[in-house]
Amino acid sequence: MSEKAKALKNRNSSAGSILKKYSMVIALVVVFVFFTLLTEGRLILPQNLSNLLLQNAYVLVLGCGMLLCILTGGNVDLSIGSTVCLIGALATQMLANTGLPAILIIVISIAIAGVIGIAQGWLIGYVHIPPFICTLAGMFLFRGLGRVVLDSKTIPIQNQLYLDIFTRYINIPGIDTEDLKVSAIIFGVLAAIIVTAGTILGRIKKRKNGYAMENGTLAYIRVALIDALIVVYSIQLANYKGISVMLLWIIAVILIYAYITSKTAFGRTFYAVGGNEKATKLSGIDPRRVYFSAYLSMSLMAGLSGLLVAARIGSVNGDSGSSYEMDAIGSCFIGGASAYGGSGSVVGIVIGAILLGTINQGMSIYGLDNNWQYVVKGVVLLLAVVFDVVSNHKTGKS
Amino acid sequence: MADNILVMSNITKEFPGVKALDNVNLQVKRGSIHALVGENGAGKSTLMNVLSGTYPVGSYTGTIEYDGKLCEFKQLRDSENFGIVIVHQELALIPELSIGENMFLGNERKGFLGIDWDETFSQAEKHMIQVGLKESPTTLIKDIGTGKQQLVEIAKALSKNVKLLILDEPTSSLNEVDAKMLLDLLLEFKKQGMTSIMISHKLNEIAYVADEITVLRDGATIETIDNTNRNIDEARIIKGMVGRDLSDRFPSRKHSVSDEVSLQVSDWCVQHPLYREKRIVNNVSFKVHKGEVVGFSGLQGAGRTELAMSVFGKSYGNDITGSIEISGKKVHLSNPKEAIDHGMAYVTEDRKGNGLILSDSIAINTTMARIKKICNKFGVIDIDKENNVAGEYVKKLNTKTPSVQQKLGNLSGGNQQKVLLSKWMFADSEILILDEPTRGIDVGAKYEIYCIINDLVAQGKSVVMISSEMPELLGMCDRIYVMNNGEIVQESNAKDATQESIMKAILDSEKKEKADKETVAS
Ligand SMILES: Nc1ncnc2c1ncn2[C@@H]1O[C@H](COP(=O)(O)OP(=O)(O)OP(=O)(O)O)[C@@H](O)[C@H]1O
Ligand SMILES: [Mg+2]
């Protein structure tokens, strides 16, 4: 092969690998544009964009927890939908019937979720009950308990402090007006600056220490796109009610999980156990503790979702949270987590969750009924996984 | 003109970032034994995978002519229909199934209603006799040793009417007795007219069986050497493989064993994890000094791996009794983590099952056993540092890979082994237990690994080396223990030991065992 042909070939293959790396992002863009056109632009109205994230808050939060379980070997937690209901029910009953301050009630609720997590984590990690069965039992158990706590009624939430903690829109007097919440834009610009600075500093450090670096143009194009996205989104939020506290909760959870999974030794253990449990054990990592941590974190996130969802809907009933586990599992797999464990990322889940959310919302705005939304969700999940398997197969073999 | 059963011409095969084969030519004479040699990552396994259709036509360029006909195999099945059968580097048997079931997996003997089990097992038995395997075909794979498993693979190949048998490092996990048996089997098949291709890093074996030897280096054919007279010089092959003369097989070392004992194991007994009444390690005591290389010799199933793993934080066995002292202090190691924290390392013989995460990168695997070293005090990993240290080990051990981000599963067998060694060198251990450390590693890299071992002991560390290759033990160790049936039957200075004295110790103990059994019985 001549030098020129070689160079050409290299470029082609790197274009191919970029395409593969960002395939889910591209899919998201395509779906987004499609629904924007279909709904004649209504999808990108400020109110709808704001709701897109808030309505899917639970998927994002649960998806992060679910990722750790799936990483350990394709294990899932089926009980979280029921845990959402139980924790929501306990919180609303405490709010309605005890004089305890809302903050304390929130802490107690999360603690109870922690106890659930410890129990399941212990059974799965240390007693070696298969996760599927253990959490299936939990799914029945907690749903039943939730309904008992609710006495089969729908209980509304009246405590304003509680609602504020989760759903209030940030409104800074002086700079925010009725029409334009400038604080949202300030927040967005700050976030963009942090992202940009982080990238530049990271590259400076790499250069100083002589470490290998990714292609600069590529990195800066990516940062520019992310920055643009953040700013545009925050302008849209500013045109609606501004930034909801719930958005901050979501961002906090995502950042914490992204950090743990990509940057810490603790996060690494989940990937290791899913990759080869025996080798992990012989490397001095206790797999039992890894399973335990995964299911504990999962239940904590289910507890948090229970509180978030209760606050957003404003009430809790016996069917709250049903099939939430499936949304979380779906977004993990759409986001590229391996069904055998050992690979997957938080960024992937965020994209998977937003993709599912966009489809749901796009179809509701268009006026398609609920049943069809299920059909489309199923097809998308299947397509995503088939695409993933086939593309991996190709690059792996030829 | 010679009667070639196989002519592969101008084979080129690329993986993302790696040109594994570059215009390779291979000609194999009918009824001969053809050896394929080359350094780790030279492309030997890849070439055989191209031949067998594992990499289908279209994924490579070049032509394959078999029995005078141009062949285009789209899958493994296609080449098997022509009688080309490959036995892979990593055994591919299912441990929970019986020998017979494994042999006819995917090739089931069908009767009137479903599988005909009588036919299956009688056929299995027939082929097992051909390879000299005296087991019941209903025995489960997990209950027989690696040597016998290798024979099952060959019997499986025979059941497919094999005409061209390809063996990828068939003896890498066998001891010398089993290996010799397998080689003699190949010679026997040859007499019956079968052609074989064998890949191996053990040059003495190649000199013993091969009629012709093709040398690959960096994905290209270097030469084909004739060995019909069985008089080839091993140094000659090595020169072709590494491209230079390698005068010594073992680096010289100043033996400076300290008086300080770093590891002392006393009265060590271990029971089988499942059959608790079965004793696997019986009353073993041994010690290792600082700056010493201690070897463990013995046959497959002598209990060396089991001893090592049970010492390494009880990662094998049940009801373990006995005591361990590290640097004179008594310690209790109840899990691998405690063993690692006490400065111990166990480099497993089973790199795929117990050693590495094949789906992860070289970098992640390298730092796994002591990730703390590249973390700050909050457990946050410095990824750049990680890539750098991984890169250093890649350089130091000459691991062949495009980058440290390469997935382990994409490396050749020998290069995986090098990453496994890196992992435990990175763990900074004072006492390293190396279980078959040079399995599947080419001669050049072996020399490098020996040098590393010498470096380690020169720094005052201790090395326990379990190996089935006696020359390696004799060449590297200060002291050698010989194990048989879970007991230590001999301890000698390496200076005084010979292959014969080691074999004699093993045979004597076998005889004694038999005699004991008979006295008990009568
Ligand atoms: N699936 C794959 N993807 C990418 N690279 C690969 C893949 N399989 C093999 N390679 C690369 O191709 C080269 C040749 O590998 P191959 O397994 O044929 O070596 P080998 O000669 O059998 O070595 P060994 O003696 O270590 O078994 C190596 O550099 C290896 O890393
Ligand atoms: Mg190989």
C-alpha cells in the first residue's frame, strides 16, 4: 500500500471509530430533530424542554444506581419501583400525621431506604441469593407494604417546605423578572465556563507531565458543542420558570456517579467484578462488598426518587413508581451498558434516559396515546441493543 | 515437486491498529508434521484462525489452497468439512459436561428420537482409545487434569474425521511426561498418514517431532527450515525467531541468598473445597529466604498450585491448618487482600480464568492489584499516571500492543502473560509466587522474564517458582522442592539437582504410595 493510501485508510478508520463512539449521541440528535419537526417545533418550547428533564428525573437518578448493579455482571434490581412507592408513602404519611420537620422526615426516609439497601445488599452479596430473585421478592414486598402504609388511599402532600426542597424554581429577587429568569442564564454560563476551564486545565496538566493527549481540535470542538448546548438550554429555562431545585438534585446525582465510576478506585471495582470475578478476588478486592455497595446505592437512589416523584406529583398512591425499574434498566442498556456486566457509563445512561424521555414527550405532544408509547419504547430498546451488539461484533472480528 | 496438502499464499490480515499478518506464505507437505514458531504476537494463532475459517474469507487477503483446490471458508464448519480441525491455544471444553458430551458438542450423534447417547459414548470411547485416554466417557471434564483434557480435544478432533490437525500450543500446560506422550501420539498419527501443524514455544519438542519448521516474525514468514533428519540445532531456530543469536538461555546471576527467612510455612494441610475428606496438601513445610529463588517441581496434580493458592490468603481449599510466618512474624492471611497487604503476590497459571479481565484494557489490568499506588488519599485515580506506568511495563517487558488502552482479549496469549506479570510487579510484592510464569512465552521473552526475576531477588525479594519445565527450574533456582501427591518428597540445592534426580524422587514416592496402599489393603 502506498503511503497516501495508508494515510487515507487511517483517516477512514478513525472517522469510523468516532462515529461508533458517538453513535448514541447521533441517534439522540436524529430522534430529537425528528420529533421537533413532527410537533412543528413544540418540542423545543421552553416549557417542554424544562419538563423533559424534570419529568425524567426519576429515570436519571434510578439509572445511575442501576448502572452499578448492571456493571457487576448484568444484574438488575427489580424492587426499586416498589421502593419508590414505599418511601414516598412513608414520607407523605409522616408529613401528614406527625409534626416532625420536613428535613428530618427526608433524612428518616432516606435512612429507611438505606436499611432496605443493606438488607438486599447483604442477601445478594454475602448470602449469595441471585439478585433477580431477591429483588423480585422485594418488588412484591415493598409494593405491598407501601399500599398498607397508604391504606390504599391517595395521600396528597401539603407541606410547603418539603415541596420547596424538591420542586421550587430558583428565583433571585432583583435580577429575575416575571418574563426572564436571568439567574438561569448566569448559572448556564458559569457551568459552561467550568466545563471549558476543566478541559483546558486537564490538557495543560497532561502536557506538563508529558502524558498522551487526545487530538486537540476534536476536544475543543466537543467542548464548544457542550457549552453551546448548556447555554441554549439555560436560556430556554430562563424563558420558562427558571431553574428548578430538582434539576440541581439530578445534576448532583449524575456528577457524583460519573465521578465515582470514572475516577475512583471504588468505582473501578464494579467494572472489575463484572469483567472477571475470580481474578478480582485474587487481586485483593472482596466481590461481596462490591455487590453489597451496588445494591445499597441502588436503594438509596430509589429512596431519593421516591421523595422527588412524590414532590413533583404532589401525592402518592399505591401505584406510584410502578415499572420505574424497567425505565431505569432500559436507559442503561440504551446507553450502552453491557448486559453481561463490566462496561457502561453514566454519560451513556444520561443519553439513554433523555432519548427515552424525548420519545415519550414527543409522542405525547404529537398526541399519540400511551399504548403506542410502549410500543415505540420497546422498539427503540431493541434497536439500541441490536445496534450495539452488531457494531461490536463487526469491529471485534474483521 | 513436493506433494503439498496445504498452500497458503500472500495472506494479509489486519486488526484495527495492528497488521497481524503481512503477505505470509505457508506450504505444508502431505503426511508431515509442520511446526510454526515465532515470538509472541508474531501472528501464529491468527494464521491458523484464517486457515480454519474463524476469520472468514473477505476479512483477510490472499489465497488458501487445500488438497489442490482453492478454498474459501466462511466459518469453522466449512473447514471441518474438509477435515481441517483446530485445537485452540486456550482449551474450549465445558467443565460441567462429560467427556463424551464435549466431544460431540455441535456434532451430536442423532438417533431416531433426539440424541443417541449409546452411540455417542461408544464412539467417544473408540477415539479415546486412539489417543490413549483411559477414562470413562461419562467422566466430567472438570474431574480430569489439563493433560487429559488436551487429549480429549484431540480425540474430539479425531471424531471429526480429521485430515489436517492444527494444534496451537498443545503442550504449554502439560508436564514433560504428558507432553512427551502427546508428541509420540502425533508421530503415531503421522505413520497413519495424517498431517499436522503444531505451534509451540518449546523448541526441544519441535526438534523432536517436526519435519519442517516455518518461522514467523512480526507477521511475516522468515524462512522454512528442514528437519527431516531431526538434527536441527535449537539455537538455529531461535536465531530465525528473534533475528539475532541468543547465546545463553538463562541469564547469569550472583547468588546472594540472605540468612533472613522471608516466608516460612509449617505443617500446612489443605482439604479439597468440595470433597472435604480428600486431603490435597499434606503436612507441607517450606521456607524462602530473602534474595532466593525457590522452585517447586512435580507432576500435574501434585498439589503445587493448590499449596500456593491456599497460602495466598486461603484462596483455595477448606479446613486449612498450619502456620505462616512472614519475616519471622506469625500472620493469619484469611483472604487475598491480607496476603497482598503482607507483601505477597500470586501470579496464577490460569491467566484467563483467575488472572486477567479480558474485557478491560492493559492499563486497568496492570494497576488492579494495587490501585492505591496511583490514587490520592481519597481513592481518586490519576488516570494519566496509570497510563504512564502501564506504558512503562509494556516497554520493560516488550509487550506487543498498539497502546495501553488495548483490550486484553485482543492480545496474543504470550502478551497477555506479560501483562499478568506486570500486574504483580506493579503490586510491589516482597514475596512473589509465580505459577508457571513462562507458560506460552517465546524464548526471547522468557529470557527477559528470567532477568526480571533476577532483578527482583537482587533487590532482596523472594521468589517461589512453580514450573513444569525442569530446565527452567534448574537454571533459575537456588533451591528446589519436589512435590508429589500433596507432599514434599525432596528438597535439594539446585546445584546438586538434575532432571533425573527430580524424576527419581517422584517415581520413588509413587512406588512407596502404591506399596503403602497394598499393605493397607492386605
Ligand atoms: N481480535 C484482535 N484484535 C486486535 N488485535 C489482535 C486480535 N487478535 C490478535 N491481534 C494481534 O495480532 C497479533 C498476532 O496475534 P497472534 O495471536 O496471532 O500471535 P501468536 O503468534 O499466536 O502469539 P502467541 O505466541 O503469544 O500466542 C498480535 O499483535 C495481537 O495483539
Ligand atoms: Mg497464539
